[in-house]
Amino acid sequence: MSKPCAWCAILRAVLGDIAQGLFLVTHSGLAMVGLGVAACVMALWLNTEWLQASEEKLFNWLRERQVLVSWLPENAAERATAMNLRDLPASQAAVASWLSRKYKVAPEPVAALVAEAQVLGRQYKLAPYLILGVMAIESNFHPYIQSQVGAQGLMQVMTGIHTKRYQAYGGNLTAFDPLTNMRVGVAVLADAIKLKGGSVEDGLKFYLGGDAVFEEGGYVAKVRTEQARLEQVAAGERVPFQ
């Protein structure tokens, strides 16, 4: 009977050592995890940019897995008509900053319009700063403005006349979406210039009011002057607002 008792003692000792080892390893591991979490929290608390980036990644991860969908705020980033100036080439960023200060609007949405003007300019073979000049004179870069005759949005497009153009984007209400209004307005302007044999000046007059315009009140000169200022800003010149 003595041998089995000896083996029992050995087994108990081995199991005890194993249990103690597991406790020490687990305790040390949890301690390391705790220290790591504390270090991460401290780093995020000290650096607000890291904290914001971490929150965005967490929210996106939860949205992708449909966790707490009813509680999480809607992800509207894809619908935001805005971009950081640092994402633009230096010349375009300078133009966006200048327009922002002159017309007292936020630089980020203006930056998106400046970038879009480059795209539309290539597509329709128009000077990008002519497009921005039209927007400046038509609306002062306020996307929800409406004239007494029903011209709406950034480029003051006559929504009632150009309903078919808006259908491709979802209907007339998209006239108040800045990029949609810009795209429709540029298409209308390009057609007006083409109709007038390629003359930008005559095309601008037609854009203003069709063939009914006899006295345009200096509209063409204002647009052209603003275009010239923007081209100077893009070239790195210091340009006054007036």
C-alpha cells in the first residue's frame, strides 16, 4: 500500500506545480494585457488624432458586422461633399483657400468643388477656373440659393427647364446637391458655348438668360474677371479679394 501512496504524492506534487505554473503564466499574461491596454488608453488620450482615428475604425468595424445598428450613428462620410485641402495639388489648394476666405464658406466643401472643376473642365474642354468663376458670380458658393425666377443651386440652373438633365441623378431635388448642380450647370454652359459657335462670351450670355438677354449687366466681365483672379491665385500670385 505504500507504493500507491508514494505515486499519489508525486502526482499531487506534479499537478500542484503545473497549477502554480499556469497561475503564474496567466497572472503575468493578464498583467501584461492590462499594462498594454493602459498604455494604449494613455496614448489615445494624449493624441486626439489617434483617438479619432481609432473611434472611426471601431465604428466602421461594428457597422460592417451590423452590430448595434440601431444605436450607431449613420455613416454619412460617402455623402459628404468635402475634402481636405492637403489632398489637393498646391495650386488647387491655394484657390480653394482663397475662395473660402473671399466668400466666407468652409474650405473643405470648396476644395471638393475645385477638384470637380478640374474633372469637368477636361470632360467638356472648358477652363476649370471659368467654371468656378461662374459659380462665384451666380451663387457666391452657397448651394441652396434660389432666384426669383427659379434658378437654383451653385450654378443657378433653371431646374424647371432642365428637369431631364436632373433625372439621371435622381430628380429635381438633386439640384441642391452641390456636385450634381455643378455637373448639370457645366453641361448646360458647355452646350450654350457650343450653340454660340464656341464663343465663351456669347455662351455666357446665353447661359444667363437665353436669347432673351439683350443687356447682361456686366455679367460676362464679372465672370471673366473672377476667372482671371483664380488663375493668378493658382499661379502663386497674391490676389486681393476685390
